[in-house]
Amino acid sequence: MALLTSRRRSNPEGRMPLREHLTEFRQRLIKCAVAIAIGGVIGWFVAKPVLNALLEPLREAAKEHQKDIAANFSALTSAFSQRIRIAIYIGVVLASPVWIYQLWAFIVPGLTRREKRYAIGFVAVAVPLFLAGIALAWFVLPNAVKFLTGFLVPGSTAFIDADSYLTFVTRLMLAFGIAMIIPLLLVALNMAGLVRARTLLRGWRIAVFLTFLFAAVASPTPDATSMLALAFPMVGLYMAAVGVATLVDRRRARRLAADPIASLADDEASPL
């Protein structure tokens, strides 16, 4: 790691051979894994009340429809394995400052010392957005469960496999959380010189279409409410990312105008 650090100092543009990029990627993955593991240990002790809260929408649906609706732990080890799964997901949430920072540091390796301070601001914004996405998914989940269980015919019961239900819930929450930080990744790519603001602005129609498509797929119900609840914040964050990228490009242009050699190097490094 010290070798990579010294090379970064002697190479301020952050250009490295592919092998060194892969080495750095592996080291950052190890840091993320360690942070998630530590968060998972903490998550183990709170997994039981969290699991109980995740099953609450099923109990609410049972009261709503006056039917027997419950999670079914079909195997002897199911409850234990599901507690481990919930602990790992809690670890991912608790370790979000670490893996979000590592993601930023890998995407944006060649910034100046002053610009690298933006990493703190990136994490400070990304973590609340990630948590807000999870909270939004939690807000949508009860209505989704009530809607989907509403198709049960009179007199029927629903003993839903706990594994498939918790997979559905956790994937939904992670999808909402990650969707909220995608615009910040665009800012990171812009600061790395890999994409320009005019490129993001020129493709806004495609971005909006893909955002609504993603929201339609990620939303657990076919109603427009949950889709719009995810799509509108993502579109707003995309436009904010375009604005930030525009400011970054203008400042970069002023800086590079005073140094033609640096300007040429930047154009070669980022053809977009």
C-alpha cells in the first residue's frame, strides 16, 4: 500500500498500469469487506428486532385482508441463516461511509490535494442519500405487500417462504439506496475527467427515460405512486449532478487555460 501511495505522489495525474489498478481495486475491496464484516458483527445483535420489523408488513396485510398471511421458515436452519443475512445487510448499511469513500477514491484517483477534500463532502452527501433511499423503500414496502397479497382469493391462506420474502425486501431497499447515489457517481466521473457536463446535459432525455424505466422495474407494485416516488428524486439529483459538473468543467477550463500542456494532457485523458 505504501508503494501505491508513493507512486501516486510522484504521479499526480493518477495514471497507473492496469496491473496496479487491479491491485488497488483488490485492496479497496478488502477494506470494504472488513468494514462490512465489522458492521455485520454489530448487525448480528440488532438483527432480531430488524427482522421482526421487516415481517411487520405481512402482519399488517393479514389484518387488512382478514386472512392468514405469514412468513414460513421451512427448514430447521432457516431462522438462523436469515438472521445472518439480515446482519450482513445491516453491515452493508453501517459500512456505507467506508465503501462509498473507497468507491470515490478508486474512481477519482488523479485529483489535486485540494480537490481530494471533496471526497469528504461526497461521503457526507452520499451516505444520507443512500439511507434516504432505504427509508423510501421502507415507506413503499407495506403498501406493496398489501397490494400483492390483495390478489388472494377468499378463503385462501398465504404462508410465504421467508427466504424469498426477505430477498425481495432487502434487494428492494438496496436498489432504492444505490439508485439515490448514482447521480453522485456521475459527478465523480466528471471530476475524474471521464465525462463532461455537456455530455450529461445532451443525454438528459435518455437519462430521464432510463430513470423512469429503472423506477418502474424497481417498484414492487404497478401503481404510479411508488414509481414516481423513486423517479422524481432521481431526476432531480441527475439535474443537480449536471449543475455541479458544469461548475467543475468551468473551473477546470480556467485552470487549464493558464497551462496549455496540462490542457493537452487533460484532452488526451478524457476524450468525452
